Amino acid sequence: MTTATSRSGSISVETTEQGLPIKIGIEPGELRRAPGDLAREIMRLCTRAANRAGLARRAELEAAGMSSEMLALTGLPKPEDVARDEYVEEAEYDYEPQSWLRSI
């Protein structure tokens, strides 16, 4: 299981290796967001966690001696693929907080 957290740290998702959410943590202030925006953020974090879990599994198999040809057949992501995807994802991320002030 792998965890991914939003940039602000206010949303966290723990998923299986396939990206299915097991545990979702949402700070109360995030519940003011539009439901569609919140759902997209949760799904984005599920995808990120699944990619990182796949990367960890690939590293385990590689350490166990699996050849690069066999690793390629697994379809597990390579470190550079995950890094590129996360960079692009952050560049395209368009949610802007409604306020930087915290409610009291």
C-alpha cells in the first residue's frame, strides 16, 4: 500500500498497488471545494499512489534478480516515467485555493 498527499497536505490517499483507495484523509476546509474538484484531486492522488507502488514493486523485482527484459514485460513503470508523469501532472494542476487564510 502506498500513500499520496496533496501539495497542501490537506488531502491524503492510501491505495492498493492497483490504485484502489483504502483510506482517504480530508481536512474539513477541503470539503468546501466543488465536489467535482475534490473528486478529481482524490483520483489524481490515487493514480500517483498506484504509480509509486508500481515503481516500488519494480525495484523489489529488480533487487531479486529479474532481468530487464522480464521487467519490461510486467508493464511496471520506470523511475523516469513516474518522475515525468508527476512533473507534467503538477504543471497541469489547475486548482487554486479559494483563500490562503484559515477559517477560525
